[in-house]
Amino acid sequence: MTIPTMTDATINTATKSASKSSASMSDQSKGRRSLWRAAIVLIIAACCYEAVARSGAFAPALMPKLSVVAQTFIAMLLDGTMIEHAVYTLYRVLFGFFLAVLVGLPIGILMARFRPVESFFLPLVSALMPIPSFALVPLFMLWFGIGNLTTILIVFYAATFPMMFNTWSGVRSVNPLWLRAAGAMGADENALFWKVIIPGASPFIITGLRQAFLRAWIAVVGAEMIAASDWGLGWVIFDAKEFLNTDVMLAALVVIGGIGFVFEKLVFGSLEKRTVQRWGMSRVAKG
Amino acid sequence: MVPIAIDNVTLEYDTPAGKVTGVKDVSFDIGASEFVCIVGPSGCGKSTLLNVIAGFLAPAAGEIRIAGKTITGHGMDRGVVFQDFAQLFPWRTALGNVSFGLEMKGVAKDERDRIAREQLRLVKLEKFVDSFPHHLSGGMQQRVAIARALAYNPSVLLMDEPFAALDAMTRDDMQTLLADVWRETRKTVIYVTHNVAEAVYLADRVIVMSAHPGTVQADIRIDLPRPRDPLSVEFLECQKQLMRHLGHKVSGNGAAH
């Protein structure tokens, strides 16, 4: 009875230490495979679009072929207008997003740590979070005029609540055993906060950042359509509608989708991989 | 390394049905470098008592003195190891976990790395200093927890069923390892367990507690020479004696637990 158990345990430790060195290899091939899969799905979607565009169901001016969209896209890239629009939009979204993190993160933490703060902000969050930020654009325009200020504030509104809400949940979910262990090792309030609560809540905080950015990105395009003058990807689409420039609209949509994808996958995805996934605090779906 | 006096400690819980006495009038002394096990049926308040000694709970009456000083909260004169593997910080490597207490003490980086490595060598994990807890097995995680509790050099080590969630094979190895660590460090250890064989293997003295409310029922000295042989007649005799105190019916071979 004793011998097989011993061998099992030995094999177990052996595979465990071996899997560590092979993990990076399999991660790489897994990443390549998922990239391929994503590419195939996108190609299929593009083919479907092309088939509808060529079928003649819509006039070519309303639904241009992909080659036309590509031409417009490249032309706008080369003359720099698309890049300038994208830079304006990115400036607004990042400004609003960082403002939202700056406000949402500390308030979320304070809500989880102090009852009065929680009872003050929780009803506010519940009441304000469901209001689509887009519905506030006309009002904000009257208050703050057309341009950067309004769009940044709309982004800020859209991003603050998911940040606050997730941080609040995250701090509440910190394992009390960690706090106890840290306390026993002489951690003061300051150390508890920075070295236990913040990393302990990090899976939720990263989710909060993700959701906040996603909502910010949706909000900025919407806000730009109405409240921006002359620049921004949302404004391009709205402006192009006046002249039936569907190829411009589609080219702008490609950029909007592309930038959103880069942030979601590369920025937040790699942040997650380097932190909570590396620490085993969130797991990757199997298969 | 320092004596502990537990003096008439009573602890009450607030429950929806009113106050419930968890531990009542518990008194005993622990000598310097002594290894004391507290055993008893579940619900006898042995973990509660350990939490009072650790300073996580305040007693309703009585006091606890460590080296003559009454304790008022948790302090760095005590190291604590819990049963749950999740006690380690998942975002820190084994080395990072072990050096946490030293970091809180303000020890310089090089020095705390050196001490942490030394502690990890003591629990035979020198090859895993840079591993994150989720890459370690349960037994390894508990060894990191022991190293972590020892690293900042507390004089007392408090352990709350640290090996209860491990399989029997690993538990045996861990008990041997802990006996070695204790022999080397000579800490005063208070160890809570419900496992009679474990208590006989590790302890100089066993405090037997009874339930509802938790009181001290017996205080038994184990004088077997170390290292102890769990299959020797004397060892089994000690186990039987302990089980009788716990109210078990002991048959011819008292090895069941």
C-alpha cells in the first residue's frame, strides 16, 4: 500500500516542476492558435459582407465593396486625416478614462472599507449606472458646449461607475485570512492597504479597468457624433453620412474596432496575464 | 524560548440567541521552548483559545502573559500558521511570502532575502524560492507558511491544525519535518490538533480539552525519547492513555484515530 502512494507523490512533484518549464512553450503555441482562429472568423465575416455587397441588395453607394473601403482607408491613412481623428478620439477617451480611474478606484476602496461611505455612494451608483451616457450628451452640450470638455465628461461618466463598483466588490472579496496573517506579521494599516488589499482585490480591479475602458470607448464615439466639432472617429462617421460617404464610415468603423481590440487584448489582456493569471488568482478556460 | 501563562481565560461569542461561552476558566502555563499540543473534540474551543493567544480575539475575562507581559493584540513575538492553504499571498513567490514579516520590520532587502532563503532551506524548499503558491502542493504551501511564521524570529509559534487538510502520507512527512525544525529553532510551540497520534508524536505536553464550554480536562506529559517511533509499544500506550481522557473506548490496539 505504501509503495504506490510514494511513487505517485514523486511523479506528481516531478510533473509539477516539469510543467513549469514547458508552460511558456505551450502558452506560445496556444497564443498562435487562438490568433489563427480569430483571423479565420474575421475572414468569414468579411466574405459574408462582400457577398451581400455584391448581391445588389443595396445600391453600391450605400454598401461599397471591401476593395473600395480598403482604398478609402489607405488613402485616409496616407494623408494623415484618419490618424489625426484617431488621436483626437484617443486623447478624449484616455483623459476621461484616467479621470474615472482616479475617482472610481479610491471611492470603491473607501466604500468597501467604511460603512458611511458605502451607504452614501451605493444608492448613487445604483441610480446613475443604468443611465446610458449617450442620453446625457444633449444636456452636457448645453452645459459645457461642443468639443473636448463635453466628450471627456461623457467618457468619465460612462467609465467611473464600473470602476467603482468592481473595486468595491474586489476589496470586499479579499480573503480575511490574508489580513489576519499580515496583521500577525506586524503589518500596519498602510502596509495592509498597499501590500494586501490592493493585490488581493486585483482580479476585480482589472475587470473594472476593462469594463470601464469598454464603456468609455463606446461612449466616446457616441458623444463625438453629436458633441464634437471637426475631429474624432465618431464625428467622421456622422459627418460622412451627410455626403453618403459610406466607404469613409466603414473605414472609420474598422479603426474604431481595431483600436478597441488592441486595448482589450493587448493592454488589458497582457496586464491580466502578467498579474492575476501568473499568480493563479484567475484561471484560463480550458480547451 | 519564553514562558507563557494562560490565566483564567474565558471567551464568549455573540450569537443571535445571546451570549455563548466558548472557553471557560482555562488556565495553564507553558515553559520556555516547550512544545504543547491542545487536543479535544471539535467545538471544544481549542482553535478559539489559540486565536485568543494570537491576539485575534479578546478574552471576556482572564489574561495571557508572554514572558510576563500581558498581551493586548497580535504582536511580532508570535508567529501564526493556519490550517487553510489559502493563508499564503498568491501574488508573492515563496520567497516574497516568507520575507513579508521582515519587510514589515524594516529589514533591508538583501538581508531579508538571505534570511528568507535560510528559512526555506529549513523547511526543505530551497529549490522553490521563486515559485508562486499555486504552483506548490498543499504540503509545500504549509511549509512555506511555517517558514513565513518563523522568518521574523518570533519566540512563540502558534499552529492551528496546520496539517489537517493534508493526506496521511504527507502529514507524516510534515510532522517529522516540524519536529526537526522545532529541535533546531527551540521555539515555544502551541499546536492545536484533533489528531491523537500527531499530538503524541510532537508534544512535550498535551492539554486535553472538553466541550461545551471548553475547559481543560487533563494535562499530560509525554516523556518518550525523541525522535519518536509511532509503532513502539510506549507510543501506542501514550495514545491509549490520551484517548481514554478524550472519552474514547479503547480496544486492544489503540491505533485508531
